[in-house]
Amino acid sequence: MPYRELPNTIIGRTNVLEKTNEKASSTPAEQWAISTETQTKLASLYASMRQEIAERQEQFAKQAEASGAENAQQQVLLRIVSHFIRVFNMAVERGVFSPADRLYYGLNASQSDLPKLSTEQDLVTWARNLVAGEEKRTQQSAPEAPVIPVVPGTETESIQEKVPMSNPSAAEVEAELNKYVELSNAQSAEKQAFDAENKDVLDMLPEIDELIRDIYDEVEFYYRKETPANRRKLARQWGVVYVSRPGEEPEDEVVE
């Protein structure tokens, strides 16, 4: 025999309230299977729940848009940070920069590969390292760098000139970093707003569940004199959900 099932999802709860509300709206009050008190509570809670869900969906869309913008900018920042390091390393190979200059950026002097950039924190940290390191590098000698004798007209002279990085420059890295931080903060704000809207919906559920139990109980009591099968068919019209047990044939919806 099928058994009644209380909804355990927001969509399921909404479907029950919607069906009960529609049935009550299309049925004369003297033929309601629920009490006037329950119908009054239903009208109020159903309207409130729809409003809260709509506000949550609207905020979810805003959060999704903000997340998309943040993710896109994260890829831009990843690309420019990795390009900066690769171009700098190629310049070291050409003798434009000293290997010791890598120390300014938090890299090892002998490190020619990319550092770990797989997380948001890694990426932001290295972007900041590049910006701060480039400023220091162009203003003073490399930290813990060996003293390289400068011989006019030779490669050692070009190494000591502290040529600014370009294609990309540190200023370009900083600009993309600032964009990313701004978008990341915006995404965090939208997520906090969504969490607040979601909490408003979740806070309603205990009262909604109590109302649904009242609807189920009142409807089944109203049709208590019907045969079990016909009682379930009539109760379904008021939103009561029944589930067939394993191996049982689904019941049709035709009322005898």
C-alpha cells in the first residue's frame, strides 16, 4: 500500500503548498478539505515563501555573475604572472638580467621554472611578489647577490643597468592584480548576500513543515470515510504526496 511522504526539499515543499493553494482557490470554502485557519496560514506562508525564494534566486544569479567575472580575471592574472616570470627567465638567459635578480621576486637564483600557481592564494602572492620585487630590483642591488665586476662594453655592464621588465611590465601585472582583487571582493560580497537570502528561506522551513503536516492530517481526516485508494486519489488533489512501495503498481489519478 502506498504511504504518504512529507517533502524534504524546497522544491517539494513549494509544490505541495502550490497545489494545496490552487485547490483551495478553485473550491468553494464549504467544500475545503482543510480548515479556514490552515487556509489562512497557507495563503500567508506560501506568499512569503515564494517571495523569499525569488529573492534567493535573484541573488544567486548575481553571485554566479560575480563568480564568472572573478574566474575570468583569475585566468588573466595567471597568464600575465606566468608570462612575466617566463620572459624574465629568458632575459636572464640572454644576459639582460642577473640570475641573482630572481631573489627579489622570492624565487631561487637558479630557479628557471614557474612556481606553484594552482590556488588563488598562490597566484595573488606571486603577483604581489613580482610587483614589489620589480620595484626593489630597479632601485638597488640584488639581495645576497654576488658582486659582479662591471667591465665597460661587456655583458656585465648590461646586467648591472637594472633594466625594467617589459612585455609584461610590473605595472601591467599590478593592474591585473588590482582588477582581480576588486572582483574577488565583489564576489565575496555577493556570496554573503546569497547566504543571507538562503538563511531566510531555511528559517521558514520549520513553520512550513508544520503547515504541511497539518494539511496532510486535515485532508486525510476529511476523506476518512472514503476507501483507502479513493482517499489517496482525492488527497493528492490537495497536495498530499503518496509513494508506492517497491514492487507496487503506481496508482492512477482517476477519482471513482
